[in-house]
Amino acid sequence: MQTMATQPKTLFEQFLAPLFERLIDREALIRLRDSIDWPTQIDAFTDPQVVYPEYYTTSNFHGIPKGYLNIDAALTYDPITQYVLPPGETWVRGSLVQAVQGSPRRLLDLGCGTGSTTLMLKRRFPQAEVIGLDLSPPMLVMAAHKARVANLEVTFRHGNALATSFPDASFDGVCATLLFHETPPAVAKAILQESFRLLSPGGQVLILDGNQRTLRATDWLNTVFEEPFIRAYAQGNVDAWLGLAGFERVRTEDVFWLNQLSYGLKPRSVAEPTPTEPPQDWAEWENPYPGAGPLPQPA
Ligand SMILES: C[S@@+](CC[C@H](N)C(=O)[O-])C[C@H]1O[C@@H](n2cnc3c(N)ncnc32)[C@H](O)[C@@H]1O
């Protein structure tokens, strides 16, 4: 059996970790870490009823032991993520926010992590009740910290996207950003079924994640990022998963090169067909990366 000292370094440890270490402002991270009372906050965000699915507690995400259930993961997530969403994090996340239809009253962000998309949703729809749900208390602590700093009223909840405790038909929009490449495909499909249950008739589901076509064509990316389920995700098809869950008007669009946005609607009653209007205010969205071309347009 190999000892720790002789264990070969993973690609992440060899190449990406040292690179990110150079890009991260370590002093700022330490200041941020010390400004939060982690034990109290983690306690406040921990629901003892939550049962962690096996894939979540037994996998190493991004080479971090215990995946997301630790403070380091919560502290380093944002500084690293900004470098892995070309052409830019705000632009990529904005593709989802801008595709939300109409004026939703209640929005749910599943696997919200540190709340980056959740806060953008609240900024875009200030009148809406916006809720972020995640399995990781440390990630939720970070998300709540960001909301406080931004003076945004968002609710963050500890919970499992596979089986939330929210009532049927209680949201107009349910979304997930960068969640599905981190779950086994069977879990992603089950989360879509739960999303279907949570949506009111005519409600919208939106999934922003890695571009499955690109990931299939560039297998080295799957090795580099050390995501345990990314190859299985790449072989799948979110479009088909949405159809299986019962959604209609399903579409998937490229978001630049590395990401894709999929969306669909929960059918209204058979007698009342779904509306055909495009998302509102599409043209008003400011594209901070004009060099990357126009934002993906709705159908
Ligand atoms: C890659 S992060 C994405 C975070 C955030 N959505 C973003 O776009 O930055 C994946 C997140 O999904 C959460 N997660 C994974 N499985 C989950 C599940 N079954 N229910 C709720 N959250 C889950 C993890 O704790 C982690 O915070």
C-alpha cells in the first residue's frame, strides 16, 4: 500500500493548485476567514435533519478532501471560479439570469454554493423572494456573508436538492448553476424531477453548466478539473433529462465555449398552452464582455 509520502500527485495538485495559489490573494483570504465566526455560523446553517447523499460525502471535489464540507472550500471557491468561466464569470452567469422569463415572484437556486448566481437573480428581480439551497453549511455561510455585504435580502437554506422540503408548485423559477457536472447523472435526473414538482404550472427550469459537447470533445479538461462525475455528465444530455422529467419547450444553447444553458417549462394544463413571449428586457442586458460576441439569444 502506498504511503502519503509516495502517493503520486494528481494533475490538480501538480499544475492547477500551484497556479491558483499564485493568482489568489492569500492575505485577503486570511482577513476574510478571520472576519467570520465560522463555528457559530456553520451551526446556524446546519439543519440536523439533512441527510447527505453518499456521492457527496465520499468524493473529493477539485482535489479537496471532504469536498465542500469544509471552510477552505468555501473560502477558495470564488477566487478560483472567476478563472474557470471564460470569457468571464459575470457574463456566463448572466446568460442564465437574463433567460429567466417574466417577473417571477419566487425563485429557487439549487446547489447555490457561495450564492454568486443567487445574488445576481436578486439584483435582477428585486421584488422576488429568492432562496438559495445547498448541502454545504460552509458554502452557505459564505453566501450569506456576500448577501450581507451586498445588502441583498436572500434566504439561504441547508438542504438536499434531491428532496427539498418545499411544497409542490411553490416556485415560478428553479435553477441550478454548475451543479450537474458534480453529481452522478442519476442524481441530476432526480433533481430535475424534484424541480418539476416544485414549479407551478408554466414555471421555468434553468440549468447552467459545462458544455457537454465541448467536454466530450476535449477529454483532457475532464482530467484536469478533478471532478469525479464530469465524464459521466459529459456523456449525458441535459436536454433529454429535462424531457424525461416532463418539461416542454426544452432548449440548450452554448454559452461561449465551455458552458451551456438549458431551459424548459413545466406544462400548464392541456387546455391552456404555455405562452410564447421571449424573456423580457433581453436587449437591455449589459454585456461586460463585448469581445465575446452577443449574449446567447432565446428562441
Ligand atoms: C460547483 S458548486 C456550484 C455552486 C454555485 N451554484 C455556483 O454556481 O457557483 C456545486 C455546489 O452544489 C452543492 N451540491 C452538490 N450536491 C447537492 C445536492 N444534492 N443538493 C444541494 N446542493 C448540492 C455543493 O455543496 C456545491 O456548493
